[in-house]
Amino acid sequence: MKVLIVGSGGREHAIAWKVAQSPKVDKIYCAPGNAGIAEYAECVPISAMEFDKLAAFAKEHEVDLTVIGMDDPLVGGIVDVFEAQGLRVFGPRKNAAILEGSKAFSKDLMKKYNIPTAAYETFTDPHKALEYLQTAKMPIVLKADGLALGKGVLICNTLEEAQAGVKEIMEDKKFGSAGNQMVIEEFMTGREVSVLSFVDGDTIRIMTSSQDHKRALDGDQGLNTGGMGTFSPSPFYTKEVDEFCKKYIYQPSVDAMKKEGRTFKG
């Protein structure tokens, strides 16, 4: 089997490392890849956002399966492009990748299907957001709606910080078009744990838990980062947490997407 992996980060490196262990696989390509990935795959100088070039490469090299690691191409609709050309590809279609591509969409979905999530409001007008903050409880969390590589989240301890944050996200466009819409969310304390999974549209199979070192500076005083390394499994992801998440979050999310006509596979 020939496999093409799309992306250039640590996630794609892990995928390449694991795919290389399969006895079914005799050739791995990665576009664009990186120096570490080159140990397992032939790196191809095509950007993750050049969908037509990637599809043409997959056809020309008779690739049996393409695995999309990065969020941006998924949100941009790379899977739809590959499927339209009869190519086998692993990842959600554009209409399902919106779950990652829009925080407002995912929060609305959770609210509609009673999936536990922090209280929130969504804004497209910075003046309305500033008005809302006048009556909001601090600390509070501001999130750029779109993709911002894990960095589009501001935790504001005071009204002044929150007002400056609205300007940064919605007016100065620090995170680009990701800030055209913004979610203002209730501040919650506790441990953040990530659990990724494999989904075929109906069934969900979770991987082990992991935990980011999320905020910069000692004592978590700095800005949110994209996650400065992780450790896995997380000691905070207990059996009780796992059972709660499976029952109230994981499966309900997969089922909700299917009911919305946005079957999630990937």
C-alpha cells in the first residue's frame, strides 16, 4: 500500500511513525512534511492547502490512502476534493470539519443537543461584545471563532483586559479572519485534558488521553499557546471521567453531527 500524509507538524510525525509500522504499507509520502518525518516518509514539496496539486500527486503516484493530519486543509474542504476524484482519504468532509473550524458552530451544536459545555454568547459586532462585557462576571474567556492554531483564546481577569481583548481579536484582527466572529465564554477552572478518537460516522474509538502545557510562563501567567508539548496519559483522566465523557460527550457529538447531516468521519 502507498500512503500520503498531509501536514508538517508533530501530529503528522506521529502518524508517519505509526503508519510505517504496518506490514501493509510499503511506501509513505508526506506533503510538505518536515525533517523528522523524512525518517519514515518521502517528503513532497506541496503545501497542505494546494488541494488540486495534492490530488494530482495522489493519482500520479497511485496512492491507496491519504491521511489528513492538519485542521486547515480539512476545514478548507480537501476531503471533498479527493472524494470527487475517486481517491480514498481519511478525514472529515468540509461540512463536518466545521466542528473544529468554528467555535460558534460547535458551541451551538453542544447547546442544541445538551452536550455539557461552558455558558457562552456569540458576537459578530465588537460594540455588542463590549456592551455584554459590562454586565459579565470576571474572569472571562474570549475566543476567536475560527482556526488560530490554539492561540486565539484570551483569559481576561478584569473588564479592562476583556475590552482590550475584544479590540485585539475583532478590530485589530490579531488572529486574522478567525476573529470576524467571537465567542465569549464562562471562565472555568480545572485541568484540561485532550482525548482524540477515530470515528467512522457512527462508531467512536478513543485514543489515550493527553495533556498540554497550555499557558506560557511559570504559574500559568502568560498567554495561551498551541500547547507546548504534552504528556500522556493524563493522570486527571480517571475511569469516572472516561465513563462520563463516553456517555455525555463523545457518542452524543458523533450522533449530533449525523442528525445535522454532517456525518463526521476521521
